[in-house]
Amino acid sequence: MLIHLPILQVIIPLLGAPLCLMVKGSRFVWGFTLLVSLLASMISVALLWQVEANGTLSYALGGWQAPIGIEYRIDILSAYLLLIVSCMSTIVLLGGYRSIEKEIPVSNQSYFYVAYLLCLAGLLGIVAAGDAFNVFVFLEISSLASYILIGLGKDRRALWASFQYLIVGTIGATFILIGVGYLYIMTGTLNMVDLAQRIPSVSESTTVLVAFAFLIVGVCLKLAMFPLHVWLPNAYAFAPSIVTAFLAASATKVAVYLLFRFSFGVFGIELTESILPLHEVFIGLGLAGVFAASLVAVFQQNIKRLFAYSSVAQIGYMIVGYGLDSVAGSMASLLHLFNHALMKASLFMALAAVVYRLGSVQLKDLAGLASVMPWTAAAIVIGGLSLVGVPLTVGFVSKWYLVLAALEQDLWWVALLLVVGSLLAIVYVWRIVEQMYFAPSTSGDQSDGTREAPIGLLTALWILVIANIYFGIDTRLPVGVAELAAEHIFGGRL
Amino acid sequence: MILDLFNYWIVVILMMVGLFIIVARGNLVKKIIGLNIFQTSVFVFYISVGKVQGGSAPILSDSIEVYSNPLPHVLILTAIVVGVATTALGLALVIRIKEAYGSVEEDELQVIDNQ
Amino acid sequence: MLMVTAVAIAWTRHLFSAVMLASIYGLVSASFFVAMDAVDVAFTEAAVGAGISPLLMLVTLRMVGAKEATSHNHPYAALIIVAVVGVLLLLGEQDLPAFGSADAPAHGHVAPHYLQESAAEIGIPNVVTSVLASYRAFDTLGEVAVIFTAGIGVMALLFSDTPVHLRNLPNTSRSTMEDQVIPRVVGKILIPPIMLFALYVQFHGEYGPGGGFQAGVIFASAVIVYVMLFGLDAAMQVVSVSWLRFLAACGLLLYGAVGVVCLLAGKNFLDYNALLPDHIAAQHLGILVIELGVGVTVACVVMLLFFAFVGRIPHLPDHEARDG
């Protein structure tokens, strides 16, 4: 069975979804979903281990060898992403039961879990696929499922946010389809490895350049890269809390993966480097994203929205790493991918707990939270510190590597701006901390029954928080894998 | 030269019209229709790619020598299904938005949300 | 033709005509696909572009109103974006191989393999079906998952909270056609042949254009005709929502199960050769079963979509029946 792991990784959640529809009773459905997700994460661990030991795995679907058939291709980069996505999904689900129970009407809960599994399957499918068109299909599965998940939010604005996301997401996906089409015309193949071999011979044609442009813009729409991020803040702010935690930890990460995969894996370093001033553009946009989004975040009253803008800012850091276009830069970017997934998952989980007890995420309602929900408040503080990049947290590690990568190319101004950008994070995190710890509780006393979040939620939350600190101190695992992955992307083509 | 790529010119115009409707029109149903046009233009593009001069439909038969390329057809079959799935979901959202807001005009929704 | 319709759609402010034009647009593009030798695609586009999509849009319009507000949102921004994209596309087309030329790279490499080897490897004449259901069967599994996802989404959004009017007022979405004898009789006569045709399309996909998706849509359309003639409630008595939901899941599972069986038999996922010793027969069997899975899921989801949309129409006695 071991050789079938790549496909099992995707079909277990994919087929788990229709099965899930047949399970009755919300607790069982939740248990079933959790089980499926847990299986997926176990497989991803096994895959990572296999890839580290034996190198890239290839799996021919239907027994048809690529490029005739569709190939699944797991290299160290995909294995790393599979691990992040499936583990985050499992942890979020583990803590999510009570929150989902409260935020989603009973009649919709089973649909919710089905959509959740489909979304997970879609994301895993994107990462595992070695075929450009198959990426599009699974991208659409995960996107459609995430529109549903967001649209199930309680607030009516969730519907509007979901619709906007649907429009932007579909345009993005169609752009990707156009890009894939141009590539097919020029090369006659859809397989990524095959494409990578054939593109150099036609690389001087403008068609290939335009294909590149469409793919990158399409991915960046999905990625919510500044200035294409407009859909993200509302989608994150009004989606059910658990959905926000899951999507923030996985969906944008997969889009970043696609960016790396298409530009380095398919088009190849030489081509990517020769086109346009791509470096500068991405470094510039990344930094602009960091500053613009952080500034907006400072003025938000809704904390979920605040952290959503902060996500846009953090994506900016990853884009800078990508734009540096070096092993060190890519490594920092990939490392930040993992670390940011940890921070945002823990912060949004903490907010899920807040919503569960307070029913609100307005900044003013958080007054005195520390005294009624000490564990949740502490988790927000640690997550926030990690976001700022204080030493001993994961946020510090990735920013450290990012600054090093910038200095390596003597881009001292980039390094400086990255550090200054982090200062903005201090401002918005401090506003929350101040409100939680130092503002007098608005409700006077605690007689209104507000107390600490349910134990399941807290457990999952603190697993994430401890991971935030653990991987901030013992950096071997993520740094090691990210380094391997970055070297793999560059080594394979140079 | 121009005539060689005539189909592709049409595709470009269709795409631009579709995209224009999506961005410029505030009515949500209209946006979905625009999205449809946009997607269909991509279908036309792929299918044009698959055409081989003098070829016939890729259903094997002894009397036929040249076939058109079947691969784009397969891809577009999938893409059409994806398109209709998106349309259905989008329209369902439109209905819910109408029920929740009482309007399906983008600018009115913006106004309501800012209140 | 396509251009004219598209521009007309952009022009008109009346949404009803826009939808009608969109339907014509679908039909025109379907005929274009026939001209381009893509018969399977044409079949599907006719069913989807001129069938399901406009139908759902009409039902939606029934609820949200057919008049578009006159305000332009941001036409200049739109023009700029469109212009940039257009220029990019045109740039991309400079170096494209001429339309229809047989030696374009797209027709080299992978495609000839399908055309030349599929007779020996799969053994069915319709190459599109071979590629769809065997060489790239996993894409098709994804496609079924997409349509299943859409079904789930629409149900979650529209069925959930309030079919209040359905619960409180029995016999609500009753059709005005009920009093008209001729359509009803004609309809009754028509429905069985439509269903038969669906079955024909389902199993004929190996030889001619057709297959699970098209068959599913046609089958569902028979039920839709029934709804139009006899009202939603009558139709729901014949096919219940929970059964449809169950069957939709089963279709996807059936498809997946074929893959899993192949796995258990020691071959790769969806490698039909594991099913039977003779590989042509195995391929046939595999394709037949997965096409069935596709057909079942698509038929059920399309019906569910339609039920969900129509079931949402608030019943007002003075309203005429749906526009469609």
C-alpha cells in the first residue's frame, strides 16, 4: 500500500465527503470528518518521511504514464505543503466542534463538514498534482467548497463576501486556465515536468511570456497578494470562525505554493529571471502589501478583520522572499508559510473561542477579557507576539531568515523596511492587548456568565500556541525541510 | 496572417466583453452572466486550438484520415461543468443576498453595509 | 454571431433579455463547437449554456427582479482592466501557430498517442470518451466532485433554513399550466422518450458523442419538464430530495469505488486493467461503470439544483408562473 500513498492522500478526503453526507448526527459527522482529516495527516507524515528518504515520488493515475495520463508528483516541497495543510485541518477540526455547533444551524452542519472535506481534498489535490490542468480542477473543488464555507457565516455580510470571492476566484481560475491553454498550444503537453523540459525551446515567444503572466496573475488573485487582496478581509471576517482559521492556515499557503511551483518548477529559474524586472516588482509589491495592510489593520475595530488584514501583510513577507529569487529568500518564504499557518491558526482559533463566549469580535467588547478568559487571552498575546516576530516565537525565526536573505543580496533597505513593517504589527497587537488586560470590563462584573472557552477548543488552541513557541526554539524541523525544499526548487533547474 | 488567427481575435473580444460586464456592471445576476461569457470565450479558445484543417470529429472510423485534436475537447468538457457549478453556486448566493439585503445591486449593498 | 450576442448582453439593461441572449449565446457557441469538430463539447455546451444556466438564471430573476439599476459602477476602471487584459491576450497571440494548421505543437506530442493508440489500448471509437474516462479519468473524477460540491453548496444555501412557504402552504409552487390540457398531455408523452434518450446517450458515449454528463442533464431535464407541468410538490413526491442527495453521493462514490477496487487489485488508482484479465474488456467495464457514476451524480445534482431554486420562490398568488 505504501506506493499508493500519494493518491490516498487526496482520495481519502475526496471520497470521505460523500460518505460524510450519509452519516447522521452532528457528533458522528464531526468525528468522521476528524478521522478522515487525521488519516490524511498521518499519510502526509509518511509521505514526507518517504520523500526525505527516497526523493521525489511519482504516481501514474490510471496506470497511464505521464504525459499521456495524469501524474501525481510529490517532491519535498509538495510533501511539506501536504503536511501543513492536513495537520492544520486536523487541529482546527479537533477544537472546532463546539464552535461549529454554535455558529452553524443544525440543518447545515452536515453540509458544512462535507464542504470542509471537499475543500481539504481540493487543496491537497492541488499540491499533489503534477499536471497543470488537474491543478485547475482541484483548485475549483477547493474554491467552490470555500465559497460555501464562507457563505455559511452567520452575518449576512458573509453572503456578500462569499459572492465577491466567487467572482474574483473564478476570474483567477479562468486566468490560470488561459495560461495553461497557451502553454499547451506551445508545447502540446500538460504535465509539469514535461512542460519544464519543453518550455526552454519556445521561451523566446511572447506567448510563453503571456502564459506566464496569466498564470501568475491568476495565482496572485487567489493568493490575495496586495493589491489583489480586496476579497480577503471580508471573507475572513464574516466566515464562521473555524473556517477562517482553516482557510487562513491553508488556502493562501497553497496559493503561495502554486506561485513557486509555476514560476520555478514549470517555467524554470532562467526564464523567470529573464522576464521583466520580476524581482523588483515582487519585492516592491510585497513590501507595499506589508505596509498598506498593516496600516489598515491598525484602524480596524473588528478583530477578525484586523487579523485578516494582517494576513495580507504577512503574505507580503512571503512575496518578498519569493521576489528575492534566491535559495535563502525562498527558504525564508517557505518557512514563513509554515510559521504563519501556525500563528494565524492559533489567533483565529482564539477568536473562535471569543466568539463562542462573547458572540462578538469588536475590539471594544474585548475589554477585560483577560480576567474572564485568561487562557484565551494569553493565547492571543503569544500569537500576537509571534506575529510581531519576538524572539523565541516562530515569527522571529522566519523574519530573521528573511532579513538575512535580503542582506545576502545587499538589499539593506529591504531588510530595514521588513523590520519597520514588524513595528506596525506591534501597534495593532498592542491595541488588543491593552483592551484585554488594561481596559475595565464593560459588563462590570462577571455575573453575565462569560467564562473560559470549552475545553476542546482550548486544547486545540494551546497545541497551536505551544507549537508556536516550540518551533520558535527548536527550529530544526521546519528550517530543515524548508531549506531542502528551497534547494530542491533551485537545484533541480540550475 | 490576420485571417489565420481570426478565431483567436474573436476570443479576445469575447473575453474583454465578459470581463467588462463583470467589472462594470453592478447587478449581481449580470455579473454572473458576464462570468459565463468570459468562461465560454476560453472554451472557444481551447476548441479552436484543437481544430485541425480538414480534420473531422475524433471518433475513430476507417474512412477518416485526419482527426481534430481530442485533448482540448476533454479539457473543455470538464471546464464547462466547472463553469455551470460556479454559476449555480453564484446564483444561489444571489438569491440569499436578495433575501438578506433586499437588493442585488453592488452599490446599494455597499451602502447598506456601511450603515 | 457570438460577438453580436455578447455585445448585446453587455448593452441591454433588461436582465430577462440578457438571460435570453445568454441562452442564444450558448446555442451559438455550441454550433460553433460542431463546426470545430468538437461534437461532445457542443452537446454539453448546448445542454449547459443554452439549458441549465439560463434556466437557473430565469428562476433567480423571478426572485430578484428583472430590472437592472442604471448606475455605472466604475466603467473607467473596468475599461482599463479590460484593455490591459486585451493587450496581453493580443500579445500572446502574436506567436500562436496559425489556426487549423496540423503541425502546431499542440497536435504533436501527446495528442497523436490518443488518436493512434487508443483503439488498441482502450478499444472504443470515441477518442474523447477514451481520454475523458480512461487516460484522464482522474480529471473527470474531479469534475464530478466539482458538480457534487455545487450541489452541496446550493442545498446548504437554499434548502436549509426556510422552505417555510413549502411547509406552511402545501401545493404552493403550483404551475399555471395545470389547467391546460394540451401541454400536460404532450408533456406526458414527451417525458418517457426523453428518459429513454438519456439512457441511450449514457451508454452510447463509447461510440458517438455523449456520455454520463450529457445523459445526466437530459434525464434531469425530463424531471424538470415534469415540474413545469405538474408543479414542484408533485415532482417531489415522485423523487424525494433526500433520495436525490443520497444518490448524488452514491454516484461520486461509485466512481471512486472503481478506483479503489483497482487499488485493491494491486494496480494504480483507476487503472481499469486490474478489473478483468482482458484489458479491452476491462477498459470497457471501467468506463461503463464510471460513466454511470457520472450520470447518476449529474442527474441528481441538476434536479437538486432546480428543486432548490424553484423551492425558494416565495409563493404569491397573483404572480404568474415562472418565466421558463
